[in-house]
Amino acid sequence: MPNRPLTTLRSQIISDGLGCFRAFDTPRYVHDCHITGGGRTRVENPAFNWVNTLLGNVKNAISGTYHAIRGQHAPRYLAEFEYRFNRRYDLKGMILRFLTVAARTPTMPYRFQKLANSYA
């Protein structure tokens, strides 16, 4: 990148025109707003390809793993999803870590496991 003063550098923001993105309509940012409407054109916009891919993967992971999400179990589901998401690049290490933790964790009676549901 050429040597420019930091005051002339501006970030480029690409959005779908949602009202919360109006905060970027300042001289500090270059806001490129793509109003796509609904239907198929919204999904086929190349500017949002990675966002649609990420949202599709998250949706499939949740609906494929958890067939019926109930409010009482939502904190545990979220914690488990977060654990897997944070370790998604080291799947082999995740299995070894899980086995190590499982082997070191003492057994817990079911009545104590149910207590976690009322405090979540």
C-alpha cells in the first residue's frame, strides 16, 4: 500500500441497506448499499456470497444436530455449538481433547446434572 496519511484511509462497508447501517454514512467510511429486495435476487448477489454461505452453514449445523430446540436446553446447545465453532480448524485435536477431559472428569449423578437446567 502506498504511503498515505492515515486520515485519508477509509473503510469500505457493503450492506443490504438495513437501517442500522446508516451509522456508516459518514466521511470516514465508503458505504456501498445494495438494496436487493426479496426472493432469489437477494441470494444471488455476489457481494453477499460469503454471508449467505456462513448463514446457511450455521442453519444446517443447528437444524441437523438439534431437531427440536427447547428453551430449557438452549444454553447447553449454544455452549456446545460455541465449543465446536471455536475449534473448527483442529478437528483431530478436538477429539483428543474431548477424550482427555471425559477420562479425567468424575462421574456425576443425574440429579446433579438436572440442577444445571434450572440455573442456565
